[in-house]
Amino acid sequence: MEYEKIKVGITQGDINGISYEVIIKTLEDNRISEMCTPILYGSPKVAAYHRKAINIPKFSFNHINSPEDANLKRPNIINVLDDSVRVEFGKSTSEAGQASFISMNRAVSDLREEKIDVLVTAPINKNNIRSDDFNFPGHTEYLESFYEEKKALMIMVSDLLRVGIVTGHIPVAKIPEHITMDSVLDKLILLEQSLIQDFGVHKPTIAVLGLNPHAGDEGVLGSEEIEIITPAIEAAKEEKILAFGPYPADGFFGSDKYSKFDAVLAMYHDQGLAPFKALVFESGVNFTAGLPIIRTSPAHGTAYELAGQGVASPDSFRNALYLACDIYRNRKTYAEITSNPLESNNNNN
């Protein structure tokens, strides 16, 4: 079966981390360009600097000005920085933060204008990127800001498990005030819809974790499970969502129960991401569900301590690229099978 060439926009992330290394290691495999058309929003100068440092001399990008100019058989690069940009391996600098934002902003603009089909974002430093233009906890919230009528859901994805998060990048002290019946139900609805349209899962099953140790122990260790999470699960079942729980997080992951469900809904960031990364750190992918656009990212960060050494694994980034393309195709298939057949017949008359 032949697939159309998907235009994959790639942001450069933090130029002082491992982003360019994992991008180049992924794109030097010619099979990638057979599957899709990669377009990096970055700097040829920075790319050459990293390529030399990690000793990959035979790889090169095709230089273009816009996605319309992309060579369908080669990795492409759009220069979004001036030549004064400076790489300092392993350092968090304001220049690197600004470069991250410039790349992201240009790529997201092209994505929203449908000049590219999907977006894969390389890791940023959430501190040095902050400015008047970027005052968000991360990529997810930044992308969500363009679609005020939509809510995003972070889903961590691997072949082993998928984990969605009710509360994302917020301080631990503020988590309880964000755990409401509506917030849990809304995330369950988003998670089920994504499993169906983005992953092609028919009648997905979702495990819901409790907030407190031992899922509250029948109210002894907290009442959120009784007063909020269980009612949200029951409300989800009324919407024909196959949600179960709440389960104590430690026993749930420790007993391999996660393998019995299509996805898990965790209450907060570390509750879901800590076991996920312990199990599949080098191959996991971060996916932003719930929005009209498709964005994935590797599960790791900037990894300054590895920058410029040639030892960083590209597996997570490669999987992020694969997943973005898979979701693009799954959404097209879902749109086709759920379109109104009467409309199609009328158009043919």
C-alpha cells in the first residue's frame, strides 16, 4: 500500500543540547525520506557545528526557504537564525532559548497554515526560553493557546503503554485544586477520543489512577477518590466510555495491570511520567492530543550533559517522527469512515 509523503516539520529545540544530534542521527537513515519529507526549522551553521562534533561527515540538509520548496527525497532545512548564533555545548543560555522560540514559532505558524502536515518538537529548556513572547510551562500549553475553544491532553506513548495526565505542568501544591469531577471527566473524554481517532483503537479501555496513596484507602488517606474521581468515572460510563478505577498507582504499575488497558489516566505529571519513563524512557514519545494539529516530541529533555559527544540515543526522537506520521494517517482514515455517506453520494450526483 502506497502512502502519501507527509511533510514533517521539526523544531531545533535547544541548540546547546542533544537535539541536533538525535535529529541528524534519525534523518541520516535514507528510509526516513522514503516515508516522509522532513523539514527542520533551524540553522545550517548550527547543524554543521553539531555534525562535525558528533563525526557524521557524510550527512547534509537541502537548504530551502519554505516548505513548498522541499525536496521530497532529502532532509530539508529552513534557516530561521542569523549567522551570529553561537553554540555552547551543555550550557543554558538566553541565546539558545531565543533560538528555540524562533524555530518553534515559525514551525507552528506553518503548521497552522497547513504548509506542513505534522510537527515534531525537539526538547527545549523551559527556563531559558521564557520571555514576553513565551510565558508557558511547555509546548503543550503554548499550542493550546492557539485553540482557545479546545483543550489539550498530554499523552505519553510507547508500544508498552499510553499514559494521559489530568494536571500537567503545575506545582505539586496546586494539584488538588485542579482535580475536579469536570477536569477528570473532560480528560477521560479527550483520551477516549484520541485512542479512537489517533490510534485506531475500537472501544478502548482506560484505567484511572487515584490521587492519594492506596487510592485514598476508602477515605482514610483522602476523600478525592470518593467525592471526585469515582463520580467522574461513573459519569464517563454514562457516556459509554469504558473507564475503570480508581487504582492505587504503586500497585497498578507494580503488578503489570497497565498491560490490561489501552491507556491509563494519571492525576498528575510525576504519577504518570515517573513509571512511564522508568519502563520505556529511551523509546517513549510525548503526544499532544485534543487539538486539530498533530505534535509529538521525544520523551527526554535537552540532556546537556551528553551534548556534542555523539552518545545520545535517537530512538525516542525517531519514534516521535514515526508516531506523528501514524497519527496523521489514522486521523485521515477516521475522517473517511465517519464522514456522512449521504453527502458523498450527493456530491457524486
